[in-house]
Amino acid sequence: MTKKYNIGFLGASRIAKKFAADAKFVESAVLYAVAARSLESAKAFQDEFGVICSYGSYEELVQDENVDIIYISTPNSFHKEHTLLCLNAGKAVICEKPFALNTQEVEVMIETAKDKNVFLMEAMWTRYLPSVIKAQEWLSENKIGTVKMFQGDFGFKSDNEEDIRFNKELGGGALLDVGIYPLAFASMIFGMQPKEIEAFAKLTDGGVDETITMQFVYPEKKTAQLSASINLCTPRNAYIIGEKGYIHLPGAWYGKLAYLYNSDGKLIEHFVDHSKELGYRFELEETIKCLEDGKIESDRMTLQESLDIMKTLDKIRAMVGVEYPVK
């Protein structure tokens, strides 16, 4: 009989609802508990997704001995605090991206996970999408030769002035909210962080980046061009360009398609992900597989890579003048 893992939700946010909807498709997962800042919010989440129990405080959630894995989806500025709360209680943690607000916070989180011998993973859900896995297979098969360039964008227009993405106190801004996705994709493609960085941003009156563009240079003349916005709707494409062709992932961050082209621009192969869910289930399945194998981190999204990505994010924020108030 397959072991069942009880999932706890620390936060009843919009993305937690997406995660919960997908988690229902994971046979070895039980939507067990949810905690929010108010019991009313927790109970509403409980009723919507059929969660077994609800709590009006995060402390109650981590003290529940039946909880195996906790998914953290609170605002960016609370990621470190809430991750440490869970790790110190011995709970495996999937923490939403960005992992935290800066490198120093991430270092503390990783050190604690290792000291406690408890699983920790950044919820970079795009890393596990079937279309992305297929693109990686094509790369490993040398279908497009040596990759020389990556292009990725992720932008949407928020019409809500109260959106926490515009709140500096909560770690808002385009870079940490959506720019991290193409940035992490470039990290996956090239297997390293950039050696040279150029970044330009349009800041809000509140001091966060609403639109940002980035140019990365790697060894052997490899490059990446990235852009992100929380005030502009962009095509949301990813292009992996090699010496013998290129791979196109349309709507990459929510996409279910992958196209392989040769150097003449002729379509050679294509892939369609027929699953109906959004794709958050795959990072939960990865977590459960790691726990089954006795691991405290994922090989697909290592703690070192999360730390390296945060170092790059710190450099970019310094360039464009975004600084968060850190507790």
C-alpha cells in the first residue's frame, strides 16, 4: 500500500488554491490542514477544497503531528520566517518562489534544513512541467546542438492598486514575482549563473520594479535576454536557441506545448501535454518522491541553485535600485 502524505497549507492565498486544486490529482497526497491569518479564511479554504482541518494560526499547523509536508504561500517578506517555523517543527517544506528576500535569508533557511535534516525545496513549479521536461530531453539528445542563446519573458497587467505585488514592504516587484521564472529557466538551460549582467527597470512611486529587462552573458559567448512586468501583458514565450535549431515553448510558464525547429526554421517535432491540471502537482510529486528516497532536497531544483539564483536576483536589484526593508 502506497504511503499517504498529509499536506498542510501555510497561507490560503490565490496560488495556494491553485496548488490545492492540482494536489487532488496526486494519489499519495491528502489535503489535510490549512492555516491562515484568520480562522474564517482557513475555514473558507477548507470548505472549497475539502481539507480535513483548519487553523487560525500558523503555529497550530506546524504543531499538528499528522502534517507531513507544508506548502508555504505567504507574501515574499515572510518566507524565511515561516520556513524556519516549519523546519524547526520537523516538517518538510515546499516554499513558494522567491525563496526569500535576499541571499542572507536563503543561507539561514538552507543551513537550518541541513541542521535539522529536513526536506526543503523552492516551489519553482515550471521546473517540473512536462513541456519543460520534453525540452530538456531534446537538449540532452543534442537536437539543437550547443545552446547559445535563451530568450524568455513573463508579464501581465495588474489593474488592482492594492495588489501585494506593488507593496515594497511585502517584497513586491516584477523581478521577484515573475522575472524569477525566465531567470531560473536560464539557470536550468546553462547550468550556471551569468558572469555579466545588465538590467534596466521602471520603478513605481512605491519603489518596486513594475517592468524590468535583463541581459546575461555567460562563458563561450552564450547569452540570455529576459524581461518581466506586473504592468504589461507580454507574450510569455521561451526560446532556447542552439547552433543546429531552436526550441519554442509558447506560454512557457503555463504552457503545455513544445516545438522543435531545425536551423532553417522547419518544424521537426512537437509535444503536447494533455493533462488538464495547471501543473503544480508535479512539484508535489517531486517532493514526495524525494521523501520516499530519503532525500532532504531535490536534484531537479537543488538548494545550491536556489541560493545561486538569489545571489543573481540581489545583484539585479542593486543595479536597478530596489531595496527591501528586511527584519
